Amino acid sequence: MSKPNIQLDSHGRLKHFLTIDSLKREMLTEILDTAESFTGVSERVVKKVPLLRGKTICNLFFENSTRTRTTFEVAAKRLSADVLNLNVSTSSTTKGETLLDTLRNLEAMHVDMFVIRHSDSGAAHFFATHAAPHISVINAGDGQHAHPTQAMLDMFTIRRHKGEFTGLRVAIVGDVLHSRVARSQILALNTLGTSEVRVIAPRTLLPPDPRTLGVHIFHDLEEGIRDVDVVIMLRLQKERMTGALLPSEHEYFQLYGLTEKRLKAAKPDAIVMHPGPINRGVEMDSQVADGPRSVILQQVSFGIAVRMAVMSMTMGTQAQGAAAR
Amino acid sequence: MNSPNSTQILGGRLIDPANGIDRVTDIFIHNGKIVAIGEPPEGFTAHHTIDAGGQIVCPGLVDLSARMREPGEEHITTIASETALAARSGITTLCCPPDTDPVIDTPAVVTLLLRRAKRSARARLLPIGAMTQQLAGEYLSEMVALKRAGCVAMSNGYAPLANTLVERRALEYAATFGITAILRPEDRHLRNNGYAHEGPVSARLGLPGIPEAAESVAVARDLALAEHTGCRIHFHLLSSGTAARMIEQAQQQRLQVSANVAAHQLHLTEMDIEDFDSNCHLNPPLRSLADREALRNALAKGVIGAICSDHQPLKADAKEAPFPSTATGMAGLQTLLPLTLKLVDEGVLGLSEAIARITCGPADILGLPYGRLQPGSSADICIFDPHRHWVLKREAMPSSGRNTPFIGWEFQGQVTHTLFEGRSVFQSDTSTHS
């Protein structure tokens, strides 16, 4: 009865990258290894490899984003692809065009890959289901569902600093309920064999039964980050206050804001991560954000290599990707 | 065209739960009415004979909720198209919710609907009136005028009354005139912007959840007001086990409370949304396996007295978008009987009980004289072959209203003949008829 995995082609290779869900550990490791081979490219004088020359990649962003769209664009250009950036929230959909019509029109322009961000959970699945067979789809964030390239760049950062995932304790702090980043991180950490994944938040920011996600739950920050190797802070959206989920930023920082003092509970060599952009003084204070444990800016640079890896793999050029070392 | 005069249906297994009949026998029909069962009346000559050997003959199905999209959305479907589909599905009585355009909140709309139905319908249409003007939940509609024009009950459609004072007044007013209030229990604030049952699946897919409490909180409120006002209330489209248990308790306390469930709710769960299948975007949402079992249990005990199709045909592209952006609802007429029969296969109900839930059960809830086979009653009859296997195929569905999650499902039991007021309104190609 089980349906074929929509993300894989008939040979079990990555065709679309929509979610970490249902991908095997070997596949995630292959993404990380391929990304490792691309990190050198950004340090060369000529920052390009010709893997996707002649291919057209369309960045289709229905939600505003600077960081994610830019790193996808840089990644595509370093692979020598032609890049089409469409900010759709300001164009066709406001004229009443359906998403399916937008897709068909762009297909007619012979696009080879869509990188899509949309406010609806499941939007990337929808594109992958309806796109022509030769087209690959990469999810750059869909509603509250998934943001798999962000999760993989986080895994890449953790592996760079900590080596193996087995034996690691990782704590994710903040708004897990509304976070596509957290959902993808939890799946990736568990698939890669992390010993213990913890989430730390008040119950209003957690799904009804978070244990179904495969995590340990803490409501107290200091207790939750005790002896962890990695602390991942999530961004707190301003609208959480109006939705009666939290009383104030002030109380949130009092309870869940990361400070130098609180970080002492974690392991001495623990790293601090954040998907950005940071609300300084809400999720963490500046001392931590700019301090020696913070790897937040490394996450951004690794994001390019990881996105190059996913793009080349889904376009079926990962074999040459390894040769670009 | 058949002459409406006299028909005999011979040799079928007659199942009429209202009268406790389950035996092989014959039915005799004259001028749209059943005139005898067993032996023909004296001097009876049949113009038409249906050989129902090996088949089940039961009352035409009564569906408490089916949208025709007429008036207002004839570009989707019409009374003619949907009643033809109902006839193919063995359904002879359809109750139409008031959320048409214009809303069924004045006698003029009722008259319009009934006139159009008379012209083109192959089934009986019974309008349900709007409880408040424009379904806005502010001012009471002219419930008595609506009832006199032909409305069989009042409801506020999918827009539950947000204001408890308005609800109290509406129920008091309805109770004064013996009108049944159909309530879709939902607390709007708890529903919030949800798209799926709040549980492991919504957590995994990142779909904002609708908690079970969105239904049970409303049921608690509605039951309290039913007790306070003495109004006869009918809960429409139960989805949660908690609500079913609360209603069972209320019935034990002899409150005049009844309930229905959509056929799909008895077979699907939140798990069926897997990978964002927009055909499973439904209102109320598909809930947990435990909820489904509790609903089946309540159905078996008779706490839930009726299964309806909650038929909602949609435009072809209404489901072609990412899950949260799609319209809710499924086209359910074709699967009402087969999904009910599947409950018999799965040991939930006996065959006669199952048929009761789609014939006399819903009819009794609204005090209608249909869904039964006895001399003097309207000759609304469904004949089906209980052994025939078939698969619901997309191509075999009408162009609008293909929105169903049951495409590809295999069913057992298929309608061969439908009679409405004694007239043959459907006959399958492979049926025997002389």
C-alpha cells in the first residue's frame, strides 16, 4: 500500500528535496559529504564550477526572504546555472492567477529547477506533484512544514564542530510549534543518530504531544541545556504575542533568553546556533550572539555549500560534484 | 419513459428496518404509492415488472446534507445533474443546506428551489432554512414562514452561531413552533485558522491544527442551551469521540438530541492526509483512529442515528493548490451506500441496521414520512446487487464534483434500480427489466 517516495527517482536518487521526512541516513550523509566537497569552491579565485551550465533555476519566492533567496542564488551561480528570481507575492497571484497556472507558465519557459518558498504547508509537494517529469523542486520553506536545506546546513555546521552525531545532546529552544526549521532539524538530527534531541519552550509554543516528533521536552531553559553539546535558538515571531501565545518579549527573555550566565549549564565546548535573523535581547543577548561559542555566521557560509550540494544532486550531477574537489 | 401507473418488484430480499422486515417478497406499486407487500391487491395489473431476484430491495436513501450548488453556483453543478447522480446512487430524498446564493432565508428562495426541483429533479429536495438572516448570526430569520414554504428544519450551515444569546433566542423561537434546529458544533475561536485535526499528523506536516475541543466545547454549550430552551436539536457531522459520548449522556437524560455523521468520517482518519492529499481537506477534519472507532461505536448503539453524504461538489480546480489553500468538502453521493455497506463487511453494523441509518433513521430525525416501505407510503425504492464488486473510477464521475478521496477504492454492492414516487429514475445497464 505504501506510496513511492516522491522525493526519489526510480533508482533511489534524490529527485526533489522537499522534506527530511522519509529520507535515509545515507542520503543525508551523502548531502553533507557532497557539500564538504563544495566548500573549497567559495575560496577559489574563480568561484565557479560548470556543473549546471546551461540549466535554468527559478527562485520562486511567495514569501519575503533575503538570506535564503540570496544563498540559493549564490549557490546556483557558483554551479554556473542561469538564475531567474521571481518575487511572486507582488506579481501574478495578486492578479488571481492560480499556483498551477504560474507553474505551467514557468515550465513553458523551460525551467529545469524550482526553488520554492510559500506560506502554505505542502506547497513544495504540490509543485513536485504537478511539475513536468524532468523538473526538480527544492523546498526553501513551506508554511510551518519544512525547511530542509536550512536543517542540512545546520547539520553540516554541527558535524564540522562535533564530528559524529552519535553521543551528541542537542537542545532546540523556542517556538517549535510554528517553526518549519525546528521540524526539519528534529527529523535530521534523529535520522543522523543524535543521542538526545531536546526541545525547550512553554506549552503554547509546542505541538500537543511533542513526543510524537521524537524529542524530550523541557519547560525550563537551564535544566534543558544542562550538559548539551549544541544549543539551537529559534526565531520568535512578533505575532506570537498577539495570538495570546506569550505575554511579552520581556517575559520570554526572562525565561528563555540565552545569556552567558545560563549558557554555563551547557558543556564547556557547546556551540550556539540560530537560523537568523536574530532578535537581540529576545532570543539571546548580544554577548552570546557575538561571543566565542556562536557559529551563526558560519551557518550562513555553509548554507551556500549545502545548497550547491542539493542542487547538483537533484539535477543528477552529484558524481561530477565529488570530482570538483 | 415509464408510465407511472403500476409496477411490481418481484423476488427481491426486502429490507425495511422501519417495519422490521427482512424477507424475500414482492412489492406492488400504483400511482406512485406502495399499495401492497407480499400478495398483489385484488385486480392489480402490472405495467412494469422488475425482477429483483438475488438483489436487495430497500427504501430509497434519505440524505440529510447534500449541496446542489443551485441557486447561485450553477457553473459547478445543478439540481438536474446532482439529482441524476443521487438516482444512480439510490438516494431519493436530499436535504439541502441553506448556504446557497441567495441564502435560503426567505420563502421566495424556498419556492424557487422547489419549483426548479419539480422541473428537473429525479429525487425529492427538502430545503433546510437559515436560522439567522444571511446566516450572519445576528437576526433571526422568518423561521415560521420558511417552514410553511417547505423547509424541514433550520440550521446555520457551516457558520456556527458565535453569539450564545442569539443561539438561545433562535432555539427558543424554534422550540415555540416545533422546529428542529440542526447545529454544526464548532467553536470558531478554538478552530482558529486550523486545517487538520490537531494531532501527530498535523504536527508532522506543519498544518495548523483544529483541536477536538473545538467540537466538544460547542457540543457542551449547545446541549446546555437545548436543555434550557427545550428545543429539539440535531448535531450535524460529528467528528470526535468526546462529542459522541457527551451526546450519549444527554440522550440518557432524555434530552431531545440526535446526531449524524458523514460516511467518510467512519472510514478515513488523519493518517489519510499523508503527503498533503487535498481531497482529505474536509470540514470537520478527519480525526484520529480512536475518534473513528468511537463514532462507529456510537453509530452501532444508535446514539448517531443517521449517516449522511455531506455532498459538496466543487469546481475542478478547487482542490488543485497546496493543502491549506484548497476548498474543504468532498462529493459524497456516489459513496453513501457503498461506504455504509462497507460497515456491514467490517462488522460494525448488521445489514438492516446499516440500511436504517440511511433511510428511516434520518427520516425519523426530521419527522419525515420517507425511508420506509409500507402500503400508503411513497414508492421511493432502491434496489441493489449486494454481491457486485466495483471500483470508483475518476473517469466514471461527472466533470464537476470529482473531489473525493475514494477514487480507486473497491466496493461491494451496486445500485441496479432506483424508483422515485413510483417512477424509474435509474436503471443500470446490466440490470434485468421487462
